Amino acid sequence: MTISILSSHTTGRAITVCFVMSVSLNLSFAQQTSDFRYKTIGDFLTLEAHESTENFEFSIRQYEQNCLDNSDGGSNSVRCFLSHPAWDRELNIYYQRLMQKLNEGDKLLLRNSQRDWIKMRDSSIALHSSLLKNKYPDSGSMYVAMRANDSDQRSSSMTRERALTLKSWYESIVGQNERNIELKVQDGKFVTKNGIVPVGCLAQLKTELNGDNSIAAIYLQRPSLRGCMDANYTYPGGDVDSISYNVIGPSVSDTFSVDVCETVDGSLGKYCDRILVKFTQREYRVGESVKLVLSLEKLGQSK
């Protein structure tokens, strides 16, 4: 467009027109960037909230690109690179979780291992930082952004590997605890080593006819006094005699589909909700001590 204007107008007018266009574009970009909100790592969902590691990383990359598109380049783009902070948060999450699962001897080993890894990481970052000075000797704003991106990528790759290692160790321990759950399905009912899971425990997890759906998990065994299986009222506020449940088929990845039905007045007669549930060993804290309590968690609805 500028070339066309220059070919058909006087130079002075062309400059004026180009100046107006430049101001217009700058104002447009300023409006765009003013509407953009920079994020901190706390604004992002954690790894476990995503279906996969790939989805977690995609959410970070997607924001980074959007941020770069709105940062006006240069030093403003430095704050866009959040891959390393994202993985550093995951590292801390799984370090703490793993610590809670270990005995005292293994805790000491993990603590020493983590300290050694941090020393190695810091040494690698220091070397890489020095190398980047040679790679990007120019101090211009463009090179500041390029260096920040390079640094974030190298640092995040190390922290990512360590975080996923800790996550793997943690999940292997948790997985073993879950495999230790003694559970079977008999005549459409869940049976644990303490007996049949009462219908009231499942009733608490169903979506009510009025749409209420607020209970996520039920302690089956005793956390402090009574769990649902030995409670005086397994379905507080409800009529347990009007409820029935039936487990549908075998488990898939330790997940069960269950029909929870309620007899109701009127022409409807019966209302059923098919839910997805999973048995887990949930941590229960009393002061400094932690115990694992058999729990039933609602994962969602089943078709």
C-alpha cells in the first residue's frame, strides 16, 4: 500500500500519509497490548490437572506464543517464558509428595539426592549462562529476548526430567498402595475386607434429582471415629431404604461404572444416576501423623 501511494502522490503527501498510517498502526498495537494480561505460573493448572504431559506443555507454549505476539518484542518478552517456572513448580510438588510417602531412611536419601541434583543443575545453568554471553554478544533488545528464550528452554529441560522422575517414583508408591486394596464385586455390590459397601455410601455420590452434585469423595474406613461403612447414618438426611446400587461390569483402569437408583413419588417412579467411581487410599492427617484411609471417589458421570 505504501508503494502504491508513493507512485501516485507527491513525496510530501506520501510521507504525511505514511505517518498517519504508522500512528494508526501503533495505536492499534498499543490497544492490543493494553488488553493483554501477563500471567504468572500460579495462573496455570498443574500437570495433574491435564490429561497428559503433552497437553500441559502445550498450554504453556500456547500462552508463551500469545504473550510474545503482544509483548512488543525486546526486553518486554522476557516475562513470557514460563516453561522453567512451570516445571520447577511440578518439581516441588512431587518432591513434597514423595517425601510424605517415604520412611525416615529413604527421606534422608531423597534429600541428599535432591541437594546433589540442585548443585548439578546450578553448575549447568552457570556454564550455559556464560556460553550465552558469547552466543548473544549484542545487548540489543532483540538479543535479550532470544537469550531469555534459550536460557528458559535449557533450564526447563533439566528440571522437567527431574520432576518427571520424582513423579514416577511417587506414582509407583501410590500405585502399590492402591494395589493393596482388597476389593471385589459380588452380586452387583462392592465388597471390601470389612464387608459390603453400604448403599448409603454410594447414595451420597449420586446427582440428586434437583441437580445437587456436591460430594466428591467418601471415607469408607475410619479416618478418626467412623467412616461411612460403620457410620450410624450412611446417607445423612436421605432415605436409604429408597436407594439401590448396581456395579456395571468389570473395572477399567480401576474405575467402575455404578447405577445408583432412587425410588421417587409420582409418575417417574424411579430415578437413576450412572456414575464413575474409583477406590483409593486417601491420606488423612492427624497432627504430624498421616494414615491411609480407604475412600470412594466420584470421577464423573458414565454414559
